[in-house]
Amino acid sequence: MAQLDTRQKLEILADAAKYDASCASSGSVKRDSRGGKGIGSTDQGMGICHAYAPDGRCISLLKILLTNSCVFDCHYCINRKSSNVRRARFTTDEVVQLTLAFYRRNYIEGLFLSSGIIRSSNYTMEQIVEVARSLREDHDFRGYIHLKTIPDADPELVHRAGAHADRVSINVELPTRAGLERLAPEKDAGRIEGAMAGMKRDIVDAGDATRRYKSAPRFAPAGQSTQMIVGADAATDRDIVTRAAGLYGKFDLRRVYYSAFSPIPDASAVLPLKRPPLMREHRLYQSDWLMRFYDYTPGEVAAAADDATGMMPLDIDPKLAWALKFRDRFPVDVNRAPREALLRVPGLGTRAVDRILAARRWRRLALADIGRLTASVAKVRPFLIASDWKPVALADKDDLRADLRPLVAPKAKQMELFG
Amino acid sequence: MRIVTLEAEDDFDGWRDAVRGLVLDQVPPDQMVWQVGEDDPGELFAGEMPVVPVDRGAFSVPRGFIDLARSAILHADRQRFALLHTLLDRVLREPGLMEDQADPLVRKIEGMAKAVRRDIHKMRAFVRFREARDDGGTRYIAWFEPEHHIVRANAGFFVDRFATMRWSILTPELSIHWDGKRLTQGPGASKADAPEGDPVEVVWKTYYASIFNPARVKIGAMLKEMPRKYWKNMPETALVPELIAGAQAREQVMVATARAKTGDNVEAAWAALRDEAMHCRRCDLYKHATQTVFGEGPIDADLVFVGEQPGDQEDLAGKPFVGPAGQVFDRALAEAGIDRARVYVSNAVKHFKFELRGKRRIHSKPDAGEITACRWWIEQELALLKPRVTVALGATAARSLFGKTVTISRERGRPHDLPEIGEAWITVHPSFLLRLPDEEARHAEFAKFVHDLKAVANRLDR
């Protein structure tokens, strides 16, 4: 094989990395490069998206694989052993230089490095750790680093990864164990969860130590995340929400990413040909949001799904679906209701709710006031009582869903160019 | 009328000093003219004396107001100084106003502050440095056009991040320079003052094109966060039109190659699919049924029959079409000249649904939800087998394949073209023949059933 230059390798190894949805650079500690020898800074809060691709995804990090050669044969993966893709491998120094060159030009927040498994899990993990070590120690790089850990790598290596990285992650890949067995026969749900449990311990321990003495060594201050593929196995939305809730609970995950399975070049015959609608992925993120920011229990979110099929409606969001199913909880009085009740109103976000709570300490709110606090008063109106408003007509109708849809559901618009 | 001249567009301290004096003097906000620098002579009111800020006492304002004013003052709107003065005037008279985000003026100024924060964030995101050489060595230079007066407020971010680099950010209003130790300010610049290119940009564009997934185009989502107004100074955006144009073609090629692939691991794929189906809980029917009854037959079959659901005997045996209806089906196939060993048989619903009457399990029709839930499996089976013809036996199977209620009497006896599935036929379910009470009708319907099967067989002989 002819030698590939860095740019050709980048073409192959970025292409191979794009099925990982995460590109987040958020939630780490505050760092800057003043007084150092290198460059880079991070924020405690939100990350920065330096560009957006036409797939609507944020480009925050240089997201690449060290190599796309792999000894595993996971059917959903473009890099599986039996795939016909071109193979390439970066040297650790090439990744370091590329990261720094991009960072200096303000293209990226940092690096998200993953890899196919070559030789052994430990060998691969060592290479990944070496990139992070060189960036941190040789170049005093203080930007964001996200490392994917390898399922069966030695815990000591994973620990070293966490010492350099802001975030570590390992993908559960599929929502069901049966799905994982079918599509990733060499992977094992138990071992993956074991690795997540190990990382959780390291994260918690390091957090405790940091609280006691400031100079304690850090371990992945931006926590750990995971990803599952939607639509490649038989899991329903209800299954997926339940699994995600279990993962959040067990492993203190910062994020669970959902990636609608999409066709890949040279696909395996085991894989479904038809991809799920991208809207399904969107609805799952909304469900996730309800659990993390709106105090819905996993059971409540699952109740928004259709009883028979276990699937979330695609035409309306899960919060609205829940409200239409439990309409006895509405209307809610904006001048009296507690925070929890206001958070349930479709169309009221957390910020709008906080503003309502602050404003109503000083005066009674009318519908026009709510209109100024939300994007669409037409959407929230059927669920609210304000000083000059009561939604009498709607609450009594039998088929509230049918009546309300045209009122509250967003107008049909083209979400995907090529549905 | 009184005039205040501020030093610069983002002169918050100047505004604060001036407005403090105005409040103490009880000057009404509508009696004020605010201007910046020498550019705006305010000719209408020429001759008025500017207010000289003096320290004649103090009053306190809520913290929230200061924070809001610090951001909003950077807004491009020329009314901002006056609007903030009006708001301050009201804040001092109306306690709690700052917490009333439903107040139109608070809302308006919050909106301005939000626009400023967004502009600050987008500048951090979309500034693109190009490498250049000057007397001091390497210098990274960017040209950027912010919407609001944010450049100085944002300088700290770039110093924190690129402390050991020498860099300059040029904008139409002013430019800022960092030499590794000191931040200095210069006059406004033009795009021509910045370097024309950078050899690394082509590598960056390669990355941008490669990280894009053509199977999921969401242009609206991209434009919402990366509006076109920023594009002209971002090298990678030049690729967007061609990436979008090529996306559909690339995805179609991927799907077509996947479809064209035959043989190799279809057998393994089918076995894996069946194993996964054994654990299916997509609907509640698994709770009472004995087991999943998956499809059966040669993987390379040209003809696939889809029935309704396993019956009592199928549920126990774990095989489709082994009960009484299966026997009628076998007889009809033989009469139509179709080799039973060469067809693949499956069901629209894979678990037995029944009601208990005493000790007997009586077949119960699956509902629309159960059919939809189970459709996933039949779609996967058909995608793997890619038969030339698929036959729906009865209303449930037709509903599953066609995705809607179908009248069998109207649609039977002719081919239908289904997206994803291809050629599909509809006929009755053999159990329908068993239920007919009248012997004569049973004979007639059986003949019609065989007639349909022969028509299907003819399609395969072509």
C-alpha cells in the first residue's frame, strides 16, 4: 500500500469516526493557558461549537480514530474486520500535531480520540493514552480531551486515560442485550457495564479527593458518557428510555447519546436496510431531557409512549404526548401552581418557569405576560390558567388529542431534506 | 435637552458615571441625548453643554441590573443608552421590576443582552486565525465582523486561550493585538489587511467534509446555529453546497450496495435475527405466549407467505403453519403446484394471542398496535430474504405489509408494488376456509384460494 499523507489519513479516520454522535466540550473545569508553555482553555459551563456540518451536528472537537483497523466484527460498524473500507493509521505524533495546528487556528475545542482495536485492547489503549499524555505533558495543552476507552483494557490504563482526559466514554452500542449479541458478537454487555462502573469509581474518588485538597490528581472532570444506536435492534422507545434511565442511575453518566442507525458503505447483511426516521432520535433526546431537567421519572416518560407499540409519537413531542394522556393534571394556574406542575406544561421550558416564579412574586400574571416569556402562547394556552384566561372549551371535549393536535402540535415542516 | 458624549461604543463605565449624575439631578430619560465619540455631533442640539459627571452621592441598584446593563450596552442599537436610562429610572421607583421578565421593557433589554451574549459566543466559535510572519516571528491573524460592540469585552477569552501565541483580531471597528504579554488596541481594519489563506485550511476542509454524514442531512439545524452571515469568513462553509448536493447520491449508493450484496453472511444474519426475536418484548403478547414463532424456510426462497399469527399448535411447536390452517395451506400449495419446501413462511405477529375459555386457548385477533409493534421483524426478514414475490394471507398480514387496512376481495388476484418490499399479493388466510360453515362455499373459496396461488406461481415462472 502506498504511503498515505496526513490529509489522506484524516479523510479516512474522520470518516470512520463520524458515527459517534458526541462532540461535546462542556462541563469540565475552568482552565486557561496563562503562565503556561502551551495553549488552550476550557470552561466549566457550555462548550463551543466551532462549525456545523450540513447534518446539523456541531463540530467542537477534532473527532478521529487513531486507526480504523479492527479485530472486532460488529455489524453496525463501518470499521469492522470484514468491511471493505480503506484502512489507515495515524502515528501518535501526527494526532498531536494535527490537534495543535487546528487548535491554534481556533477550529476546535480539543480532541476526541477513539480507535479500532489492533493487536490487543491494552496495546490500543496505550496508544490512545500516549496521545493524551504527549498533548498534556510535552505540549502543555490545556484544551479539551475526550478519550474513548477500550472495553477490555487494563483498569490501570483506563485510569491513566482519565488522568489526562476531561471526559472518558465507552459505548453500550445497543439498547438491548439481545441486540448486542446479534450485532456485536465479540462485545459483552456485562464487561462494558463493568468498565463503566470502574470509571464511575475513579471519577467519584477523584471528586472526593479534590474537595479535600485542591492539588489532588484529576480524573475526567467532565465525567463519562455513552452512546446507543437506535433502530438497529428491536428495542422500542420505551425499552430505550428505561435502559438510559438505568445507565444514568447506575453510572452517574453525564450524557447518553442516541444515534439513529444510518446506512454505512459496505454494510453487513445483518443490519437493517431501512433507517429509522431522524425524528425518532430527536424524540428520544427530548425524552432524555424530560428525565434530566424536568423531574419526570423514567416510568412517566415511558408512559408517554403508545401503550401497544411502546413507541413515542413522531408528530408531537413526548412532553405534549404525556400531557394529552394525563389531562386531569391540567390546566395549571400560572399564578399559584408549584414549580413541578409548571414544568409539566408543554411549551414552558425551565427558564420560562423560573421567570414566571420570579415575576409572580410581584404581581398577578395575565396571558399576555406569559406570551412574552414563551415562544408560543398558542401552544401553552390550552394548559394554563392566567389572571384573565381559562381554557374552558378544550378541557371538556372527549377526544382532547384530536382537538388539540392542530392547536398545539407544530405545523408540519420539512425536517429532513431527503426523508 | 442635555447631551452626554461617551468615549466609545462599549463605554459602560462612562455611561454609569453619567447616568449616576443624571439620576441624582432627576433628569428625565426623555430629556437626554446620548452620543459616542466625535463622530456624532448631534447637530439638532448644538450648543447644549455636555453633562460633567460629578460625585455627589450614591444610590444602590439591584445586582441584576448592573449585569444586564453591562451586556446590553454592547448592543448595536443606538437607543441602548437611553433605554437603559429609562429602565434604571423605573427600577429605582418599582421594586421587583428586575425580576419581572414579563415587563415589556425588561424583556426588550433582556433580548438585547441575549443577542450580545450570542454574538460574543459566536465570535469565540467562528474566528479563524491564519498563520503569518512578521518581524517578531509567527503571528496568527483573524478577520472578523461582529454584529455588536463586543470585541474588547471578548479579548480576555482569546488571551486566556492563546496566551503563548502572538495573535491579532481585525474588525471593522477596531483591532486587538496580543504579543504574549500585552494586549494592545489599534484602529479598525479591512479584510484585505488579513492574510489571504493558510495551508492548514485545506486540511481543515478535508476534516469538515469527512465528518459530515450524508445519510442525515439537516440543513435547518445547521443554519440555526451557523447563520449565513458568518459564512464569508469561515473557509469550510465554501464546501456546504457541494456536500448537500452530493449527499443524496452518496446515501443511495450505500443503500444500493447493501441491497446488492448477496450470499456471504445472510444465513448467519437470519439466525442472529431469529435469536434476537426469541427475546422480543416489543408488545405485551410475549407475556402469555409460550415462545416466539419465527419464520421458516429456505433463505434464498423466491416466494414468501406471511400469515396472521401462530395458533395454539404453532405456539407449542415453535413452528409456523403446523396446525389445521397449515394443513389446508399445504393442500392448496400442492394443488397450485408450488413446492412447499421452496417457500418461506412467516407471520405478521410472532406471538400467539388468545383468550382463555375454561382450559382452551381461543385465538384472538391481534390489534393494530400489536401488528405495528411486530412489523419490525417481518420487515427485517423480508429485507434479508429479498424474495421476488411476497404474499399476504388475510387481513392482518395485509395490514402489516401495506401499513393500512385493505379490503381483500377488492385487492386479491393482482400484483401490488410496495416500496421496500417489492411485488406483493393479497389473498385470504387458510383459516378463513376452515371457518366457513357451508360445504359448498368452502369448496368455492378453496378453489379461489388455489386460483390466487396459481397466479402467484405464474409470476415466478416468467
